[in-house]
Amino acid sequence: MIHLTVTGMTCQGCARSVKGAIGAIDEAAAVEIDLSTGKVDIDSGKPLEPFVAAIEKAGFDVVR
Ligand SMILES: [Cu+2]
């Protein structure tokens, strides 16, 4: 399980964008997003870096 904190998400549309970015890396990943805290949990067997890159490319910042 990958746990990230993503900043810049303000609405469900942002959450959908982040989910889409994650899904583009691993369409089978289970994703939980808490908009109020920015916590993003990704249940995937894939490594962290591609997810971080995809989320950043979608216009959000990842805190690590
Ligand atoms: Cu938004």
C-alpha cells in the first residue's frame, strides 16, 4: 500500500483527476482519496515513482 499526501486538491473534480492519473499507471489499483486531508492511499503492486510523476503531471503536488 502506498500512502501519499497530495496538495492542491479542492474538489471532487480534483480527486477524479488524481484518480485518473493513478489509473493510467495501474488501472487495477484501488484508490482512496480523502479530500479534506489530501491523503491518497493506493493499493497497487507497482512502485511509487510513476504514481508520483503522474499526479504531479496532472497538476498537483505530492508531499513526501
Ligand atoms: Cu477541483
